[in-house]
Amino acid sequence: MQESEFYRFSAGELTPCRDSVSEIRLAAADSFLVEAGRVRSFEAHCSRFAKWVNDASPQLGASIDEYFSAATALIPRTGRWFPRFELHLASPGDGPEVDSLYLRLRTAPEQLGEAVLWTLDEVDPRLNPAVKGPDLSLCMQLRRKAQLHGAEEAVLLDANGYISEGALSSLVWWRGDVLCAPNDQTEWLHSITRDEVFAIAQASGYQTRLEHARPADLVGTEIWVLSSLQGIRAVSDWKNLGSPVGSASHLEQFQKRLRMLAGSLG
């Protein structure tokens, strides 16, 4: 199998799509890591994507269960994969003629270690932070901009300087033994990995808190970058924070518990 294959859903089946499809009209996307046929919170990923499809293209929502069945059957049960559910809206001239569902089947990138952050030097430029897809290309550009500053992820701030999330990740931090994350006063993408990590914290007896925080408020704290692909990565440096971050004292136990959440794809 190639490193990446692209399938279009039609008449209850996913068939290989050889034509290039513009991502300008990418209306929703949801990715998740599959290792040896095991995946974390697969139903949650399906539910999140189904909601986005129903909101953007209700006619496709009627066949979403068939789409998920076809997609599940195509995902290999050996190796490491990073599939992506995709919804493309009709765009006469440079895209599909009708709203369409796709599956992008990709081999998973390597597992990474500690992360380095950089605060984006402008207000969060995304147009639709609550849905993954419309701003995906922009977020990839923001991450590349962070890389030019010796970092791996760009931290996005709202107009008042409060942390929303990373360009392609969620951020959480520790205040002592209290796990914290941005509250709903900022716009951020609902993170399934953040839900998992908060559930682990609560089951382990840790307090959790949502708060409005600026980067300067996180000086000396243990900070994590979360994503479905990489799980939990400890932050070792924040380039333009001006002060060091804290050590990763809670990391190992949470990484172990997170791995234990993986279940069979079916």
C-alpha cells in the first residue's frame, strides 16, 4: 500500500480517487492514530465528524453511518496509520461538483518527543476555529512559521492575548497537581485528546480547572501539547515566553494511561 491513498464515497462504497482534489473547499476533517488495528476514542471521532457533516451538508449526513462502515473496513489492522475523514463542499470549477465524503489513508509520521512552542506574532487568524478543516491549510502555514523560529508549534492567542490552543494541537498545563486548560471564553477546537487526558486526571484523583490564561501566566508550569497523532508531548521550551517552563513530572503516568485507552477498530 502507498504512503497515502485517497478514496471517494459514493453509492455506499469508498473507491480510489485518482484525481487531485482542491482543499480550498475542505469543510471538515478528522484524523486519528491507528496502531496494529487499535485506536483511541474512535466513536468520539466519528461523532465529532458526523456533527460537522450534518451541519455543513445535511444530505450527506443521512449516509454517514455507511461511510464510517466503509472507512473502517479499509483501514489496515497492521502497521501505523493516520487516516483522515474529509468532507469537501461543491465548488464549481475547481472542486467536486457535489458535496462529497472522502477518506485519506496515510501512514503515520514518527512519534515525537518533547515540543518547543512559539507564540504567533498576530491575533489568531482562523475564520472557523470550532471546526477542523476550513482553516487546516492556514494552520499548517502557522506551524511552518513557528519552525522558522526554532519551534515546532505556534501558540494562538485571541485579541486580548489569551491562549486559545496550538495551530494543530491542544494545550494544557499544571498548577501543582491541578490540570488546567483554556476555558470557553476563547475559541478553540473541541479536542478529543484533551477530553481523554481530563478523564484520566479525574479518574486518578487530580483536580481539573478551566481558566483564562496568557502565556506569561504559564511561566514555570508543566505544559503539554496534545493531539490524536502524538498523544501527550511535554513542552521543553517556549521561544518567546522569556522564562523557562516547568519539568514534566506528571507525564509518564498519563502517557501510560492514554495508551491503555486504545481499543480494537473492529
